Amino acid sequence: MDNNTEKGIAPEIANSHSEETIELLRRLSEDSAARTKYEKAQTLSARIRTAGVVVLALAVAVMTLIIVPRVNSAMDEVDTCLVQLNSITSTLDEIDFVGLAQSVETLAVNGNESLATAMDDLEGALQGVDAAISTISALDIESLNKSIDDFSAVVEPLAKFFGKK
């Protein structure tokens, strides 16, 4: 007798229970395989996330090491610029712009007067130049050349007498 008959179970019932048990065991085996596959995928996903977090943390650390000194340097330069800007502002506050504008206006008036005087002087000088040109134009060049030749004829013998060529 088999084991099911000894327990008082009819063979048909025992066979149907056996088939159900086998089916349940097969399903449990499939579920276990699927769960194992799912757990492996979760483990891989967790490792990828962990690697991503580590890479991100390293990137943040590197950026902090690179950017923080540059930001500090830039802030120092900004502070220096602000100090210089405050100094310039203080200097500008001390300037008397009304007095400066009056001085510039006085300078412009004096410059115009000086320019007018210079133009008058230039006009007088140009009249003198015109008179000189008229005098030069009135010279008889031919008689001047003749006079120079006569003078050269007189001086040449004297130069030879004193040993000059």
C-alpha cells in the first residue's frame, strides 16, 4: 500500500492533491525565481544609485575645492572695488561742482578773448608779411643779380690777395 492509502485517503483524492501540490510547488518555484531575478535587479539598481551618489558627492567636493577659493578671491576683489568706489565717492563729494563750472566758464571766456587777441595779432602779422611780399615783388631781380655779380667781381681779387680761394 502506498502512503496515501494508509492514511485513509482515496487514491483519486491523493492524486488530485498531489497534482495540486506539484502545481503549487511549480508556481512557488517560478515565483521564487522571479523574486530572485527582481532582487538582483534591485541590487543592481541600488549599486547604480550608490555609485551615482558617490560620483555626485565627489563632484560637489571637487567643485567646492575649485569654486570656493575663486569665489573668495572674487569677493576680495569686490571688497577692494567697493573700498575704491567709496573713496571715489568721498572725493566727488568734496568737489565744488558749481565753483568748477564757474571756473570753466571763466576759462572759456578768457580763452575766447585770448583767441580774439591772437587772431588780431595774426592779422597784423599777415599784413606785415603781405607788405614784405609786396616789397620783395617790387625788387628788380635782374638789377639785384647784376649788383651781386659786381660785388663778387670786387671781392674776388681781395679774397685772392688774402689767400682765400
